[in-house]
Amino acid sequence: MGRKIAGLLALLLLLNLWGCVTQAGMDPELPEEPASQEADSRPEESAPEDFTPYQAPAFADSAFHSEQAQGESGVLLDLSATAQGYVGVSAQGEGRLKFQVLQGETTYTYNIGSDGTPAILPLQSGDGDYTFRVMQEVTEGKYAKLYEASASVALQDPFQPFLRPSQYVPYGENSACVKKAGEIASGQADALGVVDAVLGYICESVTYDKELAKTVEKTYLPDPDKTLETGTGICFDYASLAAAMLRSQGIPTKMVFGYVQPDDLYHAWNMFYTQESGWVSVQYEVESNTWNRLDPTFSANSQESGFVGDGTNYTDVYYY
């Protein structure tokens, strides 16, 4: 409760929220939010003599394995890493292409390139039978199936999809955001300290980009390293950067798209998981062994606390 980031998150939910809009089938867009206030000054804290730095586990990567892929009609589908929580797809074709991941009644739809560039997508619905489809636009807004395949997925553990790079959370072992996360983590004693410090760093370093919010395309994808370099971004960028930095340190992190009340605004934020107990997020305390909610966009840009609530004003829709 006394962690540094708790002070920032006390300002988390604001009176004037500007939201993100999305097209049906999930092309996330952006909010217009208040300009960033000046970051709080934080005195440096000296580590105790018996301090043991946090040790991140081995880097969890993702990759497209063309030699193990299957397909036809210009499509290659890589199902070799489903146990690690992701699927890879590469497609070539005319016009716009989409990739669908279906499990039970849940469908995730992604824009993918038509030039053969591979995309990595998470299997966030967990264990079960999946159907994968590549859809090609035949007339404006109407798609026909180009390729379909099915697979039964058994994850190594339920956190796998939220520990690795993917289309919405792109990074590599040598990415600048990963190196920065490692530097930050080296000064912390445990995973909660890493979350605290990483979110604090993002809140102090990144401001909301209103101009980008006005002009961004619906096919926009975040680049955590670019967000880190420019110090600006939209909610999509904030959530992607936070997820990249925390995942790279072995902390399972979801990027969430959903709605925030009272204005039913579409928005992106994060949730992290740890078995360590105690932390405050969005002004409410959560039990240990649960996912905790984090909103770096509002935390960084909030100017008023008139909207502080118990977290029930957030409605999760999609997880990445």
C-alpha cells in the first residue's frame, strides 16, 4: 500500500475522460485525454545492505517457424508453439486481410499484412479447441474465407500468452524498452517492486499525444520502443509499453481493451499477475493470486480525482 506508484494511482480515475473508439471486430483506436501534468518529484531511496535484486526468469520469446507451417492459397499457419500461448500466420494476397482466432463463442479478429510479413497472435482464451481463419476482403467491408485450420491447444500454463511478444505487444530481447525494464528491475527486490517502478517510470516519461489521436488509422499498431523514444503515445501505446516492459521481466501482463464509465468510453489499460500479496490499483485493493488492474494512461495524465471509484467502472472486453 505504501509503494511509490500508489501515490500516482490515487489520481488514477479522472473527471474528464476522453475515450478510444473501435471499429467492429476490434480495430482499437484512441482517446483524447488531458495533457500530462508535471511528474511528481521522487527522492532517491538507498537500498538496504542486505538488498537482493529481483532476478527475472529467462526471456520468453515468440517466433514464426516457416519450416513448420501449413497452408495454401498464399497462407502459412504456424501452430508449432501453441503450448507457449501463441500462433503465427503469414499471408499473401490481394486486398485487405484479416485473421480470426475462434475458441468456443469467443472470436478475436486481427488485421494482418498481405505481403507475407508474419504476425504473432496470442491464444488468450486458454486451453481448448481453436479454429483459425484467414479472411480476404472481396468487396468493401465484406470478406471471404481464404484459409481455415483447427487445432487443440494445451498451454504449458495459463500465463504463457501474457509473457511473450505479439502483434499488439511487439518487442525483442534487445529492444530498448526491454533494456530499460531490466535497468529498472535491477533496483527492485521483488515483482511488485518492479511493477511499481516500471509504472512510475512510464507515468513520468510518457505524455498523451492528442495529435496522433486525431489522425491515427484504424490499422495502427503500437511500437513500445518508439513510445519510449518519443515520450508520447495514445492509450494503446501506454498499455503496450507497460506490457512489453513487465513481460520482459517475467511478470505476466495483459493488455486490456474495454469500457470505462460513466461515459462508456473505449479504452486500453493493463492487468498484471503476481503471487506476492498486497498492492493498490485503481483505488481498490485486490487479493493475492489475482489479476490487478493498472491504467498508466490515466495515471500519467489525470488532473483531477473526481472520478475515483472502486474499480467497478471498468468493463473488460478483450485481452491481448
